[in-house]
Amino acid sequence: MIDIWNQLLGGFATAGTPINLLWAFVGCVIGTGIGVLPGIGPAVTVAMLLPITSQVEPTASMIFFAGIYYGAMYGGSTTSILLNTPGETGTMVTALEGFKMAKNGRAGAALATSAIGSFVAGTIATVLVTLFAPVVANYAVRLGPPEYFCLMLLAFVTVSAVLGKSTLRGMTALFVGLAMGLVGIDQITAQVRYTGGVPEFLDGIEVVLVAVGLFAVGETLYNVLYEGRGEASMNPITKVHMTGAEWKRSWPAWLRGTAIGFPFGTIPAGGTEIPTFLSYATERKLSKHQEEFGTTGAIEGVAGPEAANNAAVTGTLVPLLTLGIPTSVTAAIMLSAFQNYGIQPGPQLFQTSSSLVWALIASLYIGNVMLLILNLPMVGLWVKLLKIPRAQLYAGILIFATVGVYGMRQSAFDLFLMYGLGLVGVVMRRYDFPTAPVVVGMILGPMAEAQMRNALSIGEGNWLVFVQRPMSAVLLALVLSLVLIPRVMKWLKRRGPTAS
């Protein structure tokens, strides 16, 4: 415990330098702005800025991206409450009661409970990351290649099943990513594979380029081609404060939301949608003001989901830093940002790059305070971002993406590839194929291949090595159950009525 405390103090010393504080502040400002603008999430923003920040020092860059990530969660609630337009999927539930409160002249209280709840949940979740991440890393160090391969199989199954509208679509997207990850020179045999005779593919396909193409370019083109241009009407902003009674009703909801959200962030099947809906259902069941839900707007219905949302986002850092496994779209792109600097997140990260990890954790504490200051008094300023014409906004994103990707290798081929992937992203989005598993497959695919080969060399070519070790056998059983149980349940459900 003393060691963790000393490490955290060292992290504060690094994160508290003027340059890192500036990066944290800029990340929080951009993140809040991105959260306010509907349709542009943190994943798109981080992907777009990846090439541009490649020249920045790694610690500053990761602090910057973390600021964008949790800043977007704070900002997303503003449009949910005032416009009934969630800026992020995690703030969809906030709109249910927040917009009703705003229509009844209580926008200020809704915005206040949202911002303070986000701060409380973010801070508690960061304390939990501080305490549990090093412990998880210590246990994870003991895992060998068979366990790591099975852990990555588990990540593949959960990510493709959870992030897609159907398991088949998720798996299809994952296999596209796995195939792209195999292009180039084989790391072990140095054989050229799957390049199609294109010399630019010899070094492999850049993960950053794929992330920018699928997310920044794909999302922008999709919005231009398919999304409506109608403007939503906005409720007036009242003074941002809560009454004593509203404080009394909010704080238990914040704590319950944090308790629901954090565990969901730490598991591969996590995300922010499930815990926010669970938190809303819990508050609706426990509230003594049932008549306010769905009519005038209940403050607990805003406080709980907002806390759950932010706790889940902070929780994603536990598996990302300790196991190198992303549990959300933005975490997958942050993983590629780590790899861009030659840093591999995982159990060794706390030994090899401890100053970076602890500075990142310390920056979460600092960022939460910054975001509270940015979100309470400056709500009126953020809402003005909604007046930016969509055409100029999307053009700006495409220019940023083009300049960033061209700047990586000064290659015109990269630009053609990026826009080609952008069109693939549009098609995937149009037919409900998730894009996140593509990035996860590209990043974890080559790592899974290397671990599988190492495991087979340990077992002298015997595939039973994966079931002979207890931990890898348990993980394989978990993978099989995740694949088979939903299908068995569906089959039983279909068979039930006919049997009777």
C-alpha cells in the first residue's frame, strides 16, 4: 500500500509539470466539446489526432487522450439534457429524465447533478484503478503464452459479440481485422505474406491509418450521406445549482451508479450502455418520487446513469493497462496509440513504463477537477458549439485526418488507402457491422499469433498444452460457454412453445 502511495505521488509529480497539465487541460476541453457535438465521439477524435500527436512525448500524449476520453462523457450530458440529443451512446439514458427536467425549467439542476455526479464517480473509480490495477498486474505477470492466447480468444469473442448487432456481424468484422493484421513480413520466419505484390504493404498496414479511415473518415462520410440535417430545439439554461432536497436525492444515486458502472468497465463485455440502463432501472425502482419519472423528470434518473457512465469509462483502464485488452472502442484506439510509441500495455507495463502509467492515473484525478470547473460555470459556452454548421465541421475533420495520415510517411498511397477504408466504414455502418472489432483484431491478432506459436513451442507442437494448464483450460471453457450458451438458450426458447 505504501509502495502504491509513493508511486502515485511520483505520478502526480510527472502529471503536475506545466506541459503535462497543459495537455490534460487541452484534452479535457476538446473532449467536452466533442461530447457536446452529437455524432462525433471520443473514438473518432482520438483516431483523428493519433497521427498528429505521434511526435509528442508518450506520457503527454496518453494524458491528452485520456482527457479527451472522459471529457467526452461529461460533455455528452449537456446536449442530452438541453436538446434531447445524446452526444455519446453512454448518455442516451440521461436524456430520458434530463430533457423532461429541462422542459420543466430545471435544466440547471439536471446539468449540476450530471457534472457533480460525473466528478464523484470519476474520482471514486480512479481510486479503485489506483488500488486494483497494480494487484491485477502482479497476478497477470504469472501468466504464460498459453494463458495469454486464451485470454485474447476471450477478448475476441466478447468484443465481437457485444459490440455487434449480432455475433455473426461482430465475428465478420473481427476476421477482417485479423486478416489485415497478418499483412506484411512474418515476425518469426521473415516470410512476406498477403501483400498482393504491393511494396507499400511489406511493413504491414498501419493500425493508426485503419483507425482514422474507419472512424474519422467513415463516420464523417456516413453522417454526410445518411444522417438528417434537422435542427433540434433547445431548452433554456437556468442557473446551474441544486437545492438541498436535490442534493439529498442525488448523492445516493451517484454512489449506486458508481458501484454499478465500475465493474462493467473492467470486464471485456463491458461498455457504458448496459450499466447506465441498469442504473436508471435501479433508481426508478428505489425512488420515493415515482410520479416524476417520465413526466416532470426525476433528478435520480440523471444522477445515477451519469455516475455509472463515468465510472465505466474509468474502469476500462484496468484491463487496458494490466492485460493489454481494450473493452471499448476508444480503449482499442488508445491501445494502438501505446503501440505507436513502441509500448505494449500488459502486466509488464507497471515495471517497464511505471512513470507513464502512474502519471496517467494521476492525470485522471487532475482531469476530473478540471472537468468539473469546465462543465459547471461554462455550460452556456459549450452549447454555442452546436451553432457550428455541419458542413464546415465535417470538412474540418476530413482535413485533419488527411494532413495527419499524410504526415506519418508522406505517402500518397496511405491517403488512397485511408479513404478506401473510409468507404468500407460507411458500408459497415450502413449494414450494422461494428467497426471496433476490426481495430481489435488488427491489434491483438499478431499478438495472439505470436503467443500461440510460443505456447506450441513450449508444448513441443502438442495442442493439448492449452488444456493441460489450469488457467488456460478455465479461459477456454469460458470462451466455449460464451459461444455456446446463447445459442442453446435460443434453441430452448424456440423449442419451448412447440413442445407445449
